[in-house]
Amino acid sequence: MARRLNTPSCRFTALLSLMTIGAALLLAGCSSDVTRRDVATSLTEQVIIPRYEAAAESSAAMNERVRILVSDPTAGRLEAARDAWREARSDWSRLQAYTFGPVMELRIPSLVDWWPIDEDKIHEALARPTISAEDVRETFAADQRGFSALEHLLFADGDSALDRLQAGDDAYGQYLTALAEVIADAIRQAADDWSGDYGQAFSGSGDRAISENLAVADLVRVPVFLTETVGDMQLGVALGITKPEADPSVIPEGNAGAGVDNLEQQLRGIQDTYVGTADGRGISDLVAQLSEDADQRMRNALNEAIDAIEAFKRDGQSLNQLLETDPDAVSEARAAIKAAQIILNTEVVSLLGVTIGFSDNDGDS
Amino acid sequence: MAITTLPAVRPNRVFRTDPTDLWRPVDFLHRRASEPVDASSVAFFRIAFGVVALIAIVRFFAYGWIDQLYVDPLHHFSYVGFEWVRAWPAPWMHLHFGALGLLAAAIILGWRTRASLILFAVGFTYIELIDKTTYLNHYYFISLAALLLAFMPHDRAWSLDARRSGWSGWTPIWTVWALRVQIALVYCFAGFAKLNHDWIVNAAPLRFWLPQHAHLPIVGPLLDETWVAYAFSWAGAAFDLTIVAWMLWGRSRPLAFVVLVVFHLITGQLFMIGVFPYMMIAASLVFFSPDWPRRWLSRLRRQSWSADARVVRPTLSVERSWIARIAVLIALGVLAVQIVVPLRHYFYPGSVQWNEEGYRFSWRVLLTEKVGHVEYRVTDEEGRTWIELPAEYLSPLQAERMTTQPDLILATAHFIRDHYAHFGNDVEVRADVFVSLNGRPVQRLIDPTINLAAEAQGIAAKSWVLQPVAE
């Protein structure tokens, strides 16, 4: 047996086999293809962590502005606090395309972003002798806290917020500062987790490394849900497209009139993950490897949806005003968002083999 | 019942008795099929089948699929003609699966084997008939195999029944060939189905599926390569089309079996196909000589297999009876049905991968990457129109599976129609369905102008399914 294996023909066959395997592995090693791991790592480092850091900083700035306003209320400080709210809210909206991981584990949306708010319960809370951040965090309901509750108090009719603060309404001031503090703390915690263990895990390192398939699935799945939420459950309902009767109250927009900016930032967040940064990677790289046409269609659809929303900004109207004055334009913008959703939910999902419905069932067809 | 018994004939005289006798080929088949062979291969198949069936049932419990697939959904997608098949209410459905598990154990042990197999076949098929969205090729195979085994004698070897009735160790050769043919049908149709443009020319859908495993050590980077997708596609088609021939030929059988095992283990690792790979590996052993299990056991016991006192070849005595003739004709009929059913899609216009008419029960295994998006436009009598999403009516799995299958899209439209009818509203239901097939640009699947609420369900070709626009 040993002698037979030692024949020249056997040695040649073995050598040829080794060379073939070696060449295949070398080819694979030299491959210039972008991997899912490359994309997850690049997006974590260049998009998600910087965006969470930006949101944490702007919400901290908002917290500080609100604290200054409450300590010494003036019209200028009210305006500064409102500007800080707009910026923090805008940064938070941009994160919606990456609301997985720490944000969901820590249930941050219920602390930071809840719609609709319950105005009656908010006013009942103002009757308390004192309101602390702990009260807001531990005992208040989700519809009494977050950006929208803060918006309700900070952007109350006219300058009524200023009037109440200047009149020494302690509960009003305490509620404002407590809301801003809870928001800032929650986003900071999520940002820290992303900068630390979770970011490492999402990039594929550390003990709790997340597989690159799961990472890419999250990066596709959440934008699909986000476009569905915005297109069907918000704009669709508000326009009377997904319900028999139009119901604009589902649009998460208060007195600040930030609905258009929210929409734009949410779409830009999706674009962040899809395209990536100029020197980084995005989902687009993976899709383009399989179908450049599909990639281009997805890019175009996102651009068209963002352009449609951006056009509203030129009018300077809030989303609720636009729903009244120009519902056709809003309907067209919704159609653009739906077009992006359909390409994302069919072509991109199909090319990347992402399961949207969390199904663990077998399939053999 | 009186049985007409015809005189026995010697095999080499069958064709000489009467050239005008139209039953000659049938009698010849019956005689050949009745030749005794070692029963241990069929017994092994029965035991392996029972084990795989038991594992499949345990997985239903372990993954919570009984509630998820059968108890929780508000609606089920019934098969045409089987609308009367309904899921049991909660505790009974679990008991049903528990009973199937016990029957699978009885099949393994060979206890009341025929009754156990019949009850298992009926019980498992009932499960499969409840909802079209749970259709899997390997569950179909389980139903067919259980039914086939139920007609075989199991009191010959390796069963409690054999122990009770006396161990003969022999079985008619048709039992072995029936199993081989059943397996051959799976491979051959799976292979023929792969002979399409997407699979051969575009390496789709493997081109999209394999890169999902690029993280695997050593082979991972290779799976990200396009040429590997082509190699897998072509090799997969060649495997399915030829493996039966290699397994039938004695000289190639050992190597072919090694290839078969490797093939199924790889597919089992790469794709979520449950017990299918293990079922096919175990089932394919039936291609070996019918006495292979006894030979192996004898080898393990270090004794000559022929020394087994129980394996004395019985004398061949086959009588020409009408029952035998009818049995042969029924067997041929079943075979014909099993050939026609997978080919029925040729009776429908368009591509079966796109319209899915004739897709099920056709052994089209791991062939299609198809994702869809469905919205329904509902119009009431006042002319108001709004959109309904399938997820409001269906379970997550149903909502995912229905997006690409026209019959399920129609059925969901009817769920919506019936929902509003319940409140006295007569609504029209139209569908906006966008589907991407094997990486193609998304296209409409259903004519959006058609009121699906007024369309009947059935097996007739669906004129409202749009044909794909050529690339």
C-alpha cells in the first residue's frame, strides 16, 4: 500500500491536488471583494459611533441650555434652548436607521422618543410639588417623557414657557430639566455602549462578537421597518391612504414643527448605512458586487425620497401644515419613500439573503 | 371476497404461454417484483425513517412551531379541495404532534408497524394540508415515504412484529425498488428543475446565497467568489441528475455514496433545510445491496452473514391472481401520477418560478431566491380607498411566504374581503405586488386593476398574474 502511494504518478497527483487547493485559497485570499465584515466594521467606526457621539453631544448641549434657561429664564435663553432641542432632535432622528443593539436593550425609545404624548398626563405631572430626573425615568409613562414631551413644554403656545419660568413655576422648570437630563443620559449611555463593547461586538471582535450576517441583517432590516413606519403608519395614515379616514395626529410633530426635518434625517440615516462614508464602506458595496443595477436603483430611490422631503423645507411649513395645504406633494413624497422601501425590501433583501421576518423555519424551495 | 387464482408459471415461460395475453407484461412484472431479497435494507430504511420523523416532530415542539404555524394564525391557506382540513384547537394540536412522535417511535421499533405507518402518514399529511405556507419538499417526502412503507411487509426483520410473527428475513424485491424509485424521483426532478437559465447561466440563486457564508473558516472566502457559485450550480445539477445512476451501478456506488454524503452535509450546513439532508443520506442506503445491513452487522460480529439461520431463501411461488395484477397496475398508476404531478407546470402559461403554478409537489429544491412586497387597496361601497397590509391578517411566516405566491395573495385578498363582509361592508380588493426573482429588478406580479375579491380560487391558470418583462 505504502509503495503504491509512493509511485511517481501518485506523487504527481498529490502535488497537483495541493497546488489546486493552494491556488484556490490564494485566489480567495487575494480577492478584492468587500466582505460583510468590512461593511459592518466600517459602518460601525465611520457612521454609527460618530452619529451616536454627535447625538450624545447635542443632547448634552440641549440639557445644558435647558438648565441655563431654568436657572435664569430670558427670551434669548429660551430661543437657545429651543435651537438646542431642534439640533438634538435632528441628531436623534438620524439615528433611527441604526436603532438596534443598546438602544433596544436599554429600551431607550421609551425614554427618548414616544408618540403620541398624553398632554393631560403631562399637565397632571406639573401639579407635583417636585419633579426629578429619577421620577421621569422611573415613574412617568412613556407618553409623559422624551423629546415630544419636552417639545410640548419648551415650545408651549407663544412664550408661555418663559412666562411660567419667570413667574417662578418650579415644577415647570424641574420637569424641563428632568426631561432634558433623562434624554441626554439615555443617549449618552447608548453612545458609550456603541463606542465600547457593543461596537466591538458589531465589528466582529470581543467575546460577544456578532456574526457578520446578523450585523448586515440588522443594517438592512431596521431601514426596512423605518420606511414602512414612515410610509405606511405615519404618512399613509395621515393622508388617509392606509386607513379609510385621514388622521394627521399620527405624525410625531409638535409645536416646534420639526416633522419635515425628522423625515429628512431618518432618510439620511438610511442613506448613511446604505452608501457609507466617502472613504468607507456601506451596504451599497455588497449589493453592487452582486448587481450594479440594483445598487444604482436603490441609490436613486433614496436620493429621490430625500429630494422630495428636502423640497418641503423650502416652503418653511411644518409637516402638519403641508398635510393641509399640499397633501398631493406629501403623497408624492410618500410614494418616493415607498419606492425606496420596495427596492430595499425586495431587491436588496433578496441579493443579500436577509430575512426580514425573523423566521427560524426551515425552507427548501 | 372470492379471489380468482391463476395457475403458477415458471418465469422463463411467461411470454411463451399465450402471445395474445394482454396481461403478460403485468404478470411478468408481478413475478419479477415478487422475487425474495434480504429484508434488512428495507428494515433499516423503516428504522431510519422513524428516527428522522421523530426528530422532525421533536423540532416542532422545540422551536415552538406548533403554536406559531398552526395554533396562532387567524387564517390558514387551505389547499383546493381540502378546505375542510382545519387545525385542532390549542391543546389538541400539541397532542396530535405528541401522538405522531409516539407513532414514529412505534415505526422505529416495528410495533404494529403497518397501523403505525398508516396513522403516521394520515396524521402527518393532515398537518401538511392545514396550511400551504408550511409546505416543504421534505415533508412531502415524509408523507409519501410513510404511505409507501405502510404497504410493505414489516414483519420480516428487525421489528417487534417480526419477533412476534416469526422472522423470515426476506421481503419481495419490489419493496426495495419502490423505495429506490421514490428517491430517484426526488433527485431526478430536482436535477431537471435546475436546468434553467438562472441556475446554469447566472448561477442564481447560489450567487446570492453562498456569500452569506463568507465568514466560515478556510472555505469562507471561496464562497464569496462568483466562480464558486457557478461550480456549485453546475455540480449541483450534475449531482442531482446523475447520482441515481451512480448509486445503481455497483462499481461506482461506494464513491457515489461518499459524494452524496458530502453533498448533503454541505447543503445541510449552508442552508436551513432541517432534516432533509440526513433523511436523504439515510434513505440513499437503500441503493446498496438489500443485504448490506446484515453483512455489516455480521462483519461487526465477526461472523459470516450467511451463517444467520434465519436467512434461508424461500422458494419462489408466485400465483397469477387478479389482486396481484390490480396491485401492479395501481403501482404503475402511482408512479405515473408522481411523474405527471411535478411536470404539471407545463400546462400553465409562463415560468413556473415566476407564477408558481405547479411549483409545489415538484421537487424544486433550493431553486429560487424570490422576495416580494404586497399591499392591498381596499375600496368600499362609498368609493373610499385605503391600503391594507398582509401582516394585519397573517402570522409573520405567512406574511413572509405569501408575498411571492399568487394563490396565497388571492387567498389573503379573500381574507380581507371576508373581514369587511363580516361587518356588512362589500369591498373590492386589489393588490400591488412587487417581486424580485433571482436578483432581477423588482416587477409587478399581479395585475393591479383586477378585483381579487371577485376572483375564484382554484387550480385553473390565473390570468391576472402578469408575465415578467424580459430583461
